[in-house]
Amino acid sequence: MRNVLDRLYDAAAWLAASCLVGTLAMVLLGIAGRLLSRYVPGTDAYAGYCMAASGFLALAHTLKRGEHIRVSLMLEHTTGAARRRLELWALAVATLLAVAFAWYSARLAFQSWEFNDISTGTDATPLWIPQLTMAFGTLVLAIAFVDELMLEWCGLRRRGATEEVLHNE
């Protein structure tokens, strides 16, 4: 199961990276179009869709690598059982929020599909298509939080140097 989950997080990260390449391609296409006095419709909208997709798709991978911003002020001053209870509480709340976020993201994409909602720009893209990346990214994030919660519950969660307080001068 661990291997399957890690591959899911990595696949989402690769999709996020490809969306960043898509953002670059749309920006370059828009620039080239302006330089050649040719209008390429939808490049701004598609660059925005790709940028949003890359952000949502990278959430779980970032969480699993310990790179999310985390306020650890209270955790710094707790040890042992109190720290573990605080970690479990924080992960449980984060899991609930991530599940709600995934639910409402999927619901938004479904409603956009159901009502045939399209972009108001010149591209007239059905909005459920870019919203699917948000729904998928938040679903994978919810799975990652459940994973972290279960690892903490079982005492298997790894803590690395990223959880130490960083002091930059």
C-alpha cells in the first residue's frame, strides 16, 4: 500500500510539473503571437488554468515531503504524550478540512458540468475541465492527510530536519 500511495503522490507531482510546462508554453505562445502580430485566443486563460492546476496537484507531494508551511510554536514546547496528542489533533482537523475541500471541489466541477458552465473569455472552455484538476489535487491531498494521520496514530510517522525551527539571517 505504501508503494501505491507514494506513486500516487509522485504522479500528481509530475502532473503539476507538466502543468507548469504548459503555463510556460501558453505564455511563450502569447508572446510569439504578439511579436508576429497574430492573436492566439485563450492563451491567458489556459496559462491561468495550468498555473492553478500545478498548485493543486502539487499539494500532496509537498505535504508528504514535509515542505508545507507549519506553525510549530506550540509543538516546540511540548514533548512526549502531549506532543503526540497535539499532532494527532492537528492532523485530524487538517484531514477533515482536506476532505471537505475535496468534496466541495468535486461538487463544483460536477455542477459546472451539469449546468454546462463555460469560461467568459474568448476560449469558452467548459469550466469543469480545469476544475477537475482542482478536485483531483484536493482529493490526493485528503488521501495524504489520512495517510499522515494513520502513520502518526500507529507511531510510524517520520520527522526530519524540516520540522526543526529554521533561523534565517
